[in-house]
Amino acid sequence: MKEQFNTALGNLVDKLIGWFNAIIESIPNLVLAILVMVTAYFAAKYVSRLVNKLVDKRVEQKSIKSAISRVSAVIVVALGLFMALESSKFRKSLNVFISWCRCCWFGYWFSITRYIS
């Protein structure tokens, strides 16, 4: 019984040490991903203002201008998230993110087509 306990405790310690090493090894990737996301956030703000100025000349409805500039900002942030996940080697997270974007797009598309028809 004591040997089984010592074996289980040894396996637990080995697993925890492996997790700790994996976390330490992924810190540079995590920092890079955070930097990419911060850059994407500021780029999205800039792109949103730029798109708002460009749309301001052609569209008169304020709600449409706002929607277009927000969608452009969301696209820039999504691209930043995509690049952050790709650069940090979080492949599974990237696949989940892409699947989530597809679901959101289909939901958005079906809700728009319901109002159009």
C-alpha cells in the first residue's frame, strides 16, 4: 500500500513538474500573443476612425456609419487574434476560434436574410 502511494505521489509530482515546465516554456509565446493583441486593438481603433471618416462622406445615416466602422474594428481585432494564436502556437485555440467565427457568421447571415426577405 505504501509503495502504491509513493508511486502515485511520484507520478503526481512528475506531472506537476511537466506542467510547470510547459508553462515556463510558453511564456515567450504568451507575451508575443499579448503584444500582437494590444497592437491589433490600437490598429482597430485607428481603422475604425479612418473608415468612419471615409464613410462619413458617402453615407448620411449615423447608425450605418457607426455599424460599418464597428464591423471594420471587429475584423481588425479578429485578424489580430488570429495572428496572435498562430504566432503563439496555440493551434487548438485557433481552430476553436475559426469555428466560432463561422458560427457567428452563419448566425448573422441567417438573421439578415430573414429581415431582407
